[in-house]
Amino acid sequence: MSNDTIAERIEAGESFVDPDNFEFDNADDDIDRENESTRDLLGRVSGALNRRSFMGNAAKAGAGAVALGTLASGSAAAYHEASDVDILNFALTLEHLEAAYYNEFLDEYSEGEIENADAIGMKFADPKLRYSTWQELVRIRDHEEAHVEALTSTINDLGGTPVEAAEYEFPYDSLESFVKFSNRVEAVGTSAYAGAAPFLDNEAVVEAGLSIHSVEARHTSYFGALLPKSSMPNAFDPARSMDQVVGIVSPLIVSE
């Protein structure tokens, strides 16, 4: 499925995955997804993917039997407890956070404050670039809200329960710190999609996830261009594990 096809499906109010060709492979397990908190979801999915990664690496090393033997009976079942729907929910958790972050910022700062800020608008000598900085931030916020909408719709259509937005606390107190933190947030989101992609089973989910991943990378580069460093420092970007992502974003979540 091309990026254009994904966009067309979303604009038409459809999921980016065809529900008729998708199997929710653990819909009958005993996990109470409807009442699962954001923190519980993050911990469960990251733990399951870490175990899956461990098992895969052990098998490649010819130690699959040993790896299986090291898992307690409860942990062995957990190896399969993160489905594509769960990973989509993990992504939705991050998108909720990003959408809330930009909405909070745009409610706090005016178009004029952003355009005249040394950290943002005044970075550009070209007036056309300077006086489009507010619009660019609105566009980034709109992207995150579109990701939330698309992921929510798809999870619903696939028989899952979309995670709700939580309450957040973001550590910036100036336009300068906003730019630095935004670059960090977007880089984490980009690496999270890269880290989760190898664990996805459904091809359409992989393609849709990668279409979001590339947009998050553009966001990272935009904020990087506002900082005194290269906006594209690496030839190869890191892929963070879900456990690493949880460690970064959990302190930002102040509610269950």
C-alpha cells in the first residue's frame, strides 16, 4: 500500500488496515484492555517486546532452548502478549502525548510571540520563513492529531480498545527550552516507530507505521534546524526499544 493510498483511506474516514484481512491474534487472552491504564499499557507492551527480542536473539545464537528454560511459566505466555493492535496502541500513546504537547504550547504562546522569538522566528532572515513559523508549528500539531485519529479509528475497526489520552507535564519554561524539548520528543517518536516496526506482523500495519515514521523524522529535522547543531547529524538513526521509550516518556505522564 503506497503512502498516497494510506492517506486516501484516512481522508475517506477508513482505517489504514483492511479489517477483513486482519486477525487480532490475542483478542481472547485474559488482558483487560478496556480498563488498562496508560502506564500499564506502556509497561506491558514494552516488556512483551523485550522478551520477544530476547527470544529472537537467543534463537539466532542457537540458544533457543536455554532461553525458553530461563522464562518462568508466566513469562513464557507473555512472549506472545503484544499483538499488532497492542503496538498500535503503544504508538497511539505517544501520539496522544505529542498532540497534547503542541496544543498546550499553541494555547500558551501567540503567533506574534513565536515569530519574534530569537529561538524560533528570528532564526530566519527570510521574512517568508520567519512569518510562517507559527503556521509550521500548527501544521506539526495537526499532523499529530491526524495520527491520533487514524490510529484510533484503525484500532477500533480491528476490534481493539484505543488507549485514551492521559494528563501530562512537559518540562519547558521558555521558547528556547520548547525548541530543545520538541527536538527530543520528535526524535524519541521517530526512534520508537523504528524500534517497533520489526515486531509487526501485518504488512499494511508496517506500511502505515512507516508512513508516520517519516513524518516524525521531518518534525525532528525542523526543530533540529532551529538549534546550533546539524538538523541531520547521523547517516543512520537509532531504533529505540519500547523499554527505552517508556523510560523517557513515563515521567511526562502524571495521570493513570
